[in-house]
Amino acid sequence: QVQLVQSGGGLVQRGGSLRLSCAASGSIVSLLTMAWYRQAPGKQRELVASITSGGSTDYADSAKGRFTISRDNAKNTAYLQMDNLQPEDTAIYYCNVLPERTYVQWGQGTQVTVSS
């Protein structure tokens, strides 16, 4: 099993920035697309951004222009830089590979709260 350990997140005011990290315990992740998801209270989990092993990125419309996904394959780590955060970005953020693999566990989740 490959474990994903998240860090970052927290409380920030509207317009602020946060950076999330997702470190994998296995190097196989460097060959896979990594992704960030989020789940707001009362809503379904949604895909926020993804990045292929080669660095190609894709974003949800809500994230375009404000969030940047990146990765460091040497460190088996993915990042999500979130700028100009808004209250509607408040959610628990998760990392995983895309598509899901049975041998890769979801990250533990990180709370991001944006106050107005």
C-alpha cells in the first residue's frame, strides 16, 4: 500500500493564500497522475486539479487562475498552491492518484477554512 500524507491548510482570510502538500510513501506515484479533491459540508467530493507524471495540468473551472498544482517527482510529492481564496473554497481537501488505484490510499484530508 502506498500512503499519502498531507500537510498544510488551515484558516485564512478572504483573498489569502495557502499551500497544501501531499507526500507519497512509494516512488511508483511518480509514474501516476496526482490530483487534489475537496469536499465541502453537505456536498459531494469534487476534483479540483490534476497533474500528470510529465507535468500536464488540468483544473476545475472554480480553480482556474487561482490554484496551481505542481509536483516534485524526486520527492514523490504533489502541491496545491491556492491564491485569492474565497469562502466558497472552504472544504476538506484530499489528495489521491487519478484514476484511483487499489494500492494507493487517500490522503488523510486537510481542512481549509476561508473567513469572510
